[in-house]
Amino acid sequence: MAYPLKAVLADPGAAADHLFHADTVYGVEQAAGRIGPGGAALLELTLRPLPALERENYPTERVRLVIRPDYTVHAFPLDSADRAFKHRNPPPLRDLCLQYPSDDAALRWIPEDGLEALITLVHRHLLYEEAWRRSGTWPAEDAPHGQPAHGTHPLRTAETQQEARRWARHPSPHQKRHPHL
């Protein structure tokens, strides 16, 4: 069962302890949590790369996650002043551009997915950024920037189209109108 964002907001320190001790997310070396301005949950994590990438000298990443009471999420890479990022939002926030809210729900994180899936998304994104810095190529289908003219950005590769079908989210007949995460 996913660690709910409602619980993260109620006690960020307990959520950080969960991430560090529960072994549900790969690579969490350090985790700390506290309540920030406006009741936001602030999590600071140290994430080590996958073993094969560690052998390639990928860096251990430090990231600050801000989860606001409305479940808006911002991820800020720490120690990043001298590194380029391909998918980062413009100033003033400069947080990681993890996804577009209007993209297919099958291909993006939503609050119901819980904390572990969010941390995995952020960790994977940081690994992809390092791969891009080294090779000049994003290691998966690269999302365009900016708003599409109509609807969502088209899925260009057969693999991504297949994954969108595979992970399609269908409304539960038991889903509440306003679920409490």
C-alpha cells in the first residue's frame, strides 16, 4: 500500500523515516522531513544511483521535495548550481519539470500513487538528467516543452503508446468524488 500524501503532510518526519527504513524505494541514503511555510511538507533526501550507474560515477543526488496541502509537488535538486538541467522549470521556481498536468494520466504520477512512486519518479528524473549531461540524449521519449496547441502532446514512439495503454487509469466504480489522500 502506498504511503499517502495526507500522512506526509501530517507528519513529514515520519514520512522521511518510512522512506529511510521501510526499504520501499531504492537508494534512499538519508531522509529528513519537517513542516514548512503554509503547512507544506518538506522532505530532503539523499539518493544514490543504481549500482551499474554508480560504477559509471553517477553522482549521489540531494533533492528537496515540497508537497503543498493542495498536493502540488515541487522537486528541487540541491548542489546543482554548476550543472545543466534539460527538464527544469524557468525562474523563479527552477524546480524539476517532472510532467505536464494535462498529460495522459497513465504516464504521469498522481497523488493517489503515493509517496514512494513520487520519490521513484524524482530519482529516475535525476538519473535521466545525468545521462543527458553525459550523452546529449534523453534516455526515454522526450516530452516537448510548452503547452500543446490542442489537448496533450502526442506520444511519438510505439513503446510509449503501448505503455500508455498498459497503464491506463480507469475510474473505480467505488471512487469517491473528492478522495482524501
